[in-house]
Amino acid sequence: MAYDGFYTLHQVIEMSTMSESTIRRMTEDKLFPPLVHISRGRVGVHKRDFHRWEADPSGYRQSDGPEAEHDKGMQS
């Protein structure tokens, strides 16, 4: 299965069973994948990042690679 693309924030809430405020707090603390703007008024998470978090939620930390730098300016 390819993990290209995005999950919307609504999909992430459904799959993770966490609230939006918990997801946003964990994102700020770098314990959850960064939120990115998908389109006007729509925020989501890269599928590959979500599945990396899903595989090890307690051990997940946002990477500091070049892609993370790009996404920093897109957090909402």
C-alpha cells in the first residue's frame, strides 16, 4: 500500500480517536505529525507521517529533515 497524499484532519481524528485539540497540542510538542495546509480551509497530515506515528505513538518524534523545515511554515 502506498502512503502518498494526505489524510484530512477529520480523517485523522476518526482514525486516531483523539480530539482536534489533542492533535494540535501533540503537533506543537512534536509528538504527532505536522499539520499541513492541503487547500483553502483544509488541513491534513501526510499519510506516510501518520502511519509512522501509528506504528509507534509513544516513540514518535517529528523529524528535523528538510521536509520538516518546509512543513513548519504550513502548520495551522
